[in-house]
Amino acid sequence: MKMSFGSFIRRFAGDSGGNIAMTFGLVTTVLIGLAGAAVDYSTTARIRSKLQAAVDSGVLAAALSFYTANPDTIVHAHVDRSIPNGITPTITIAKTDNRITATLASDVPTTLLGVVGISSLPIRITSTAVYGTGNAEVILVLDTTGSMAGSKIGGLQQAANDFVTTLFSSPNAANSLKIGIVPFTDYVNIGTQYRTASWVYGASDYSTTSNQCWDTYPSATYTNPRPRSGTCYNDGVPYTCTWTDYDVTPGAAVQQCGPVTSNFTWNGCVGSRASPLDLSDTVTATNPVPAILNVGCSAPLQRLTNDRNALKTKIDGLVANGNTYIAPGVLWGWRLLSPNQPFADGAAFDGKTRKIMVVMTDGANTKSPNYPDHEGGDVALANELTTKTCANVKSAGIEVYSVAFSVTDTTIKTILANCASVPPNYYDSTTVSDLQAAFQKIANDINNVRLTN
């Protein structure tokens, strides 16, 4: 006689012999419990994963608004909308120094596990976000050439000041953060206070006097004045300029003779040592840098400091003049971060202190080294040295951000993009507002909001 499986089970459950019914009940309970465990634990894991993501995003958002909003409000805004029906978690939030920690605890009601007496499963989630630079040294390498004149230099000053303010708003920044500034043109100005330093040569001012003769034209006449216009260049950037032409009748020459004094003055500008020393961060008395006399250059650099007023004063004093040679700016930025001479201000390159450089320029190289001066016009050489300097800086363990500001030259854009440590560290800004946004994004990135667990 054939018997269905259902009939067999009913007969098995109804058989009292050998306590079969009791055994069947126990087995059934265990099977239901095991099935329930799989279902309820899976449900709890899914809820826990969803709430973990919500708590993580909540503390990250709260850390980004560390000083401007109540972290409890922000965390709850992220978590509350992710809480499923039937869950009533307890959320505690702590804010200490530069850390925000949120802890969520709850019981998740079970379904099938209730058969074996388990009515709920507990979950506990903890997430901590840290806001701040940690131990960091940051150098701003800033283009202050003539093409930066007008609103561009003002926009840069605002961007740099906001950058400094953002970084120093980080908890404990006064004790863990230092910032330096290297304004550059075709030269870098190290400051005349280093005139007698052993690692600088040729920095003494002097004068020479000699007897010379020259012609003068006291009877010259200038007639028929007429305005003229044409194309002039400021750091390689063309602009329309005007002047007045005259018809000149020089008249008879009259010779004069007398002593002529020539003055040679050092304004703090330094040139380059011959290759390969022009690619090295170390400057010593054995291999000093050359002072270049009778040239103007950028404002003096600012060594690493945690003095916000000194940094603001330096930024507010930037002026636009001169031509562009980017490599020396990057090189002296490296020297400020280095633990080696000439300044030896930087911490060791041991990974315990973050080393960061931000390089900003608004145009292509227009000058190159003639060694020791930078009065050459070999743009290809200048580009090559800029590329090599960037590579050496990154090899030393320095994280590089680069910012192109209203740059139209594709070659220098490529060099700047390759100079950045990673592609997202390169910013192509076309307007002042773009520039300021780029500096703010970099500052936020350096502040490094991150989860620690």
C-alpha cells in the first residue's frame, strides 16, 4: 500500500510508542529554531549593515561641520531616516578634541527564534570620525609674476588667507601644524637677512667708480608729437600699450666726461647652482647658492611657522611683477620642508609628519637658467627642470597639490598635472572663484576627515 509523505508524518506524530511524539516535537522545535536562526540572523545583519553605514556617514558629516553645527543634530539626521520600523535604538554622541564618536545600541525583534525563547538579537555600532591635520608641514608655492597683477593677485591673497584659516581651525593645530610660503617669479627671494650666511655667496653690496665720457645733445628738439599703440608683453602675456612718438632733431653733440658710479645691490634674490645641484634640497657652505645682484624678484619667502599673523602679513604683502620660472619656487618649497640645510626647519622624512606642498601658477615658463642667473629664454629647458624638480619632491615623500590658474598653455598644464601626487590633487581653475574653491578643497582634504574604526 502506498502512503503519502504527509500521511507518514501524521502517523509518525500520532504514534505514542517509544515517545515518538515527544521526539518528533523536539526535533521539529530544533529544526524551526535552526531555520529561524538563519532568517533572524540574516535580517539582523542586514539591519546592522544599514545602520553602520548611516552612523559612519553621520559622524563624517558632523566632523566636516566640526565648528559650525551641533554634531548630535547632524548624526541623527543621517541615522534616523535609516532606522527600520520596530527598532528603537539608543544613540550616544561624544565630541572630544578633534573626534566625534557615535554609538548606537538596539535590539532587533526576532520572528522564528521566538519559538526557542529568543525574542530579540542585540546590535551595537560604534563609529569615530577624526577631523584635523595631525602633525603636518605645509608649503604654499605661489606665482606672483607680472601676469598676476590686478584682481588675480587679490584673489590669490584671499584664497591663501582662507587656506591658512581653515587649516588652523583644526583642533590642536597650533601645536601640530606649520605652514611656509614661497612667492616666486623667475627668482626666489630668500631674504636679505641671510646676506652673511655661509650657504650664500656673492651677496655683498658694492659700488664701482670710473671716469667716463659720453655725448649729450643740448640742442635737440622734439616736434610733431603723435600717439601710437602696439602690443607689449607682461610675463609673456600680450596687452595693448600706448606711447608718444616725436620727430627728433638732435643738433650738435657735446662731449662730457666725469666720474660714473655703478651700484650693485642684493635684494634677496638667488639664482641656481649648476646641474645637478639645481635639483637638490641641500645647500651648504661647500655648495652655496648664488646671490644675484641688481635684480628684483618676489617678496621674501616665509619659513615654516605656526604664527598665523606672520603668515597673513606675508600673504597680504604679495605684489605682482616679473617673469615666470616655476622650478625655483618648487625647489625652495622643498628646502623649507627639508630637515637638511640651509634652514633645517622640517621634521625628518620618517612618515611621522605629513609633508605637503601646494604649487600654484597662472602661466607658462618664460625664463630659464643661464647659471647662475635666470635670464635665459630656453622654455624647453625650464619645463624639463620643472618636471624633474617635481619628481624629486615627490620622491622625497612630499604630497603635492598643483593649481593652474587661467593657464592656456597645454604644456604647462600637463606638467602641473603630472607634478600632483595623484590626479585628484590637480586643479584647473579658470576664474578667481575657481581658484578660491580649489584652495578650499585642498585645505579640507589636508584636514583629512576620516573614520578611525
